[in-house]
Amino acid sequence: MNGFEVARADNGAISVLRLKGYLDAHTAPDLESALQKLIDEKRVNIVVNFKDLSYISSAGLGVFMGFIEEVRGGGGDIKLTNMSQKIYRVFDLLGFPTLFEIREDEGLAVGSFSHAKSR
């Protein structure tokens, strides 16, 4: 049984979720509930850091697809950061880089929100 953790850190109007371990069909509900909690709190500027994530399945990818419209509908976005080459390849295979902004590090992703405020 592989473990999975979601750690949340709020940085002003931006919330960062740091993922650790294996994100698959068994652990995807943990990520869903973390994202749902942010939306319930009207926190829609979300950065997801994959630095400590060692595996993602299609169920894990589906979580992001399930929330992106709602988050963008609320005037926010989900930005992805710190992906290993292996994890990035999975996202790339499914065309995610055209749907999501993927940054090399968390600081760049957080900083990109302050520039996107001109709506």
C-alpha cells in the first residue's frame, strides 16, 4: 500500500497544495477533498507542487480535470509546479500542458498570479 499526503500552505490569496507519494485511484479522493475545501472557502488561486510526488495515475489526472472549470469559473486558476520528468511525461501525453500552466518552481507559479490580476 503506497501512501499519499496533501499539505496545504496559504500564501496570501494563493493556496499551495504540496503532494507527496502516490496519487492513484485509492488516494485521488484525498486530493479531491483538499481541492473542494479550497473552493468551498472561495480560494481559487491554487498552486499544486509535485516535488515529492513519485507516481500519478489517470485517476489522479482526472481530479485536476474535474476541478479546473469550476476554479476558472470562479476567477481563479490551478497552476502546476515542480514536476519530475516522469510525472511531466504523463501530463504531456494527455495534452495537459495546453490546458494548465506548468512552472518549474513554486515561486514562479505563485508569482504568476500577481501578474494575472488585471481582469
